[in-house]
Amino acid sequence: MHSDSRIAKLSSHLGIAAVVLLLVGPLLCQLGAAPMTGFSLFGLGLLAGLLALPFGAVGLWLTRAGAETGGRSYAIRGFGLGILVLAILFIAGRPGAGVPPINDITTDWVDPPQFVAAEDIPANEGRDLAYPGATFTEQQRAGYPDLASQRLAMPPAEAFAAARAAGEGLGWSITFEDPATGHLEATDTTRFFRFVDDIVIRVRPDGNASIVDVRSKSRDGQGDLGANAARIRALQAAL
């Protein structure tokens, strides 16, 4: 009777752990856990799955027909789950392929809209909400050359109301508004990990029309996988 390959068993255990972590991470976020906690567990799941793949491949070799080592079912499980995790990684990372590793995006990098009320939100205590400046500007211009101020053929009051309605239609939560100055702030929560991002909209007159600028800033992480730019595009498309 052949003994089972330890490497094959390890690949199976890693694959199972990967699947569990990939499910538990987002689930904890949905239940109210801190977004980075769930995201970290999800990341550990990806790592475990990626390790299961090569260990599974080695296990398949060690347990091939005619080999003196058993446990081929473990190797098949580990390798298969590793392939599954690799596919999940590809799908999850595809939106962020080629985007700059920044998390503060604006339609006006020369004079970006500034947060006013967001500084009073407890979750933002101690955070610097000022636009990072030239470093981000250069990366944004290279990564998102399409983002620019939007001109609407309507007076500022109508443009402000339209922007507010569009934001609410996208599921944003309005946290502050001052129609007199054309200033509106909101938050948006991501679906799976419940990350909360801050948004500011600025409406200015341009003759009989209006210029609408938007800025979207993540509270967590160094990059955003293109989420803030996608959010701004969604608002501009709605307008």
C-alpha cells in the first residue's frame, strides 16, 4: 500500500483554505466587519490558492500512474482549486489592469474641488483630504486622459439639482450640500468589501451654462483598481 504524498495533501489543504477565505472575507464585510479585514482575508485566500496550484502540479507528478506515492485525489483537488483561484484573480484584477496606483481622481487637477464637510466625519478623523498634487496629476493624465470638466447647457441651479439626482440614482449617500455655492459631498460604498469612498461635486456658472467638476477619493488603500474613475464616468454619463 502506497503512502499518500505530503505535497499532494498540502495542495488540497491550501486549495480548501483558499476557497473558505475567499468566501469568508466578503461575507464578513457584508456583516459589518472592517473592509480591510475582509479584504486581507480575501488576499490570503488568493495567496493560498496560488500556492495550491504549483503544489498540486507537483503532487500530480508524484502520484502519476506507476508511481509509488498515493494521494492523487488530493493533488487533483489542490490543482483544480488553484486553477479556480487563478481565474478569480484574473476576473477581480481585470478592471484595474493598466490603471495608475492612485486613489484620488478629479476632473480638474489644476483647481480640484475641495472637501469641506467630509473632514467632520468620524471615519475621516486625522486624514488629509487635500488633493495630493503633481504626482497624482501626472499619473491621472496618463491613466485617465478622458476625464475632464463637464459642461451642461443649463443654469447652475438646474445643473446642481441634476448632479444631485444623478448621484442618488447611482446609490450615493448625500452627506452635505450647499446649492448656493454649487457644492455637494457624498459617499459611495463598494458592493463586496463595503469600502466607503468620499465624493465632492462642484457646479460653477459658465455664461448661461454650467461647469460640473467631480472628485472621488478612497478612504482605504493606495490604489483603487480604477474604481474612482469609473464612478466619475458613471456620473458624467448620467448627466
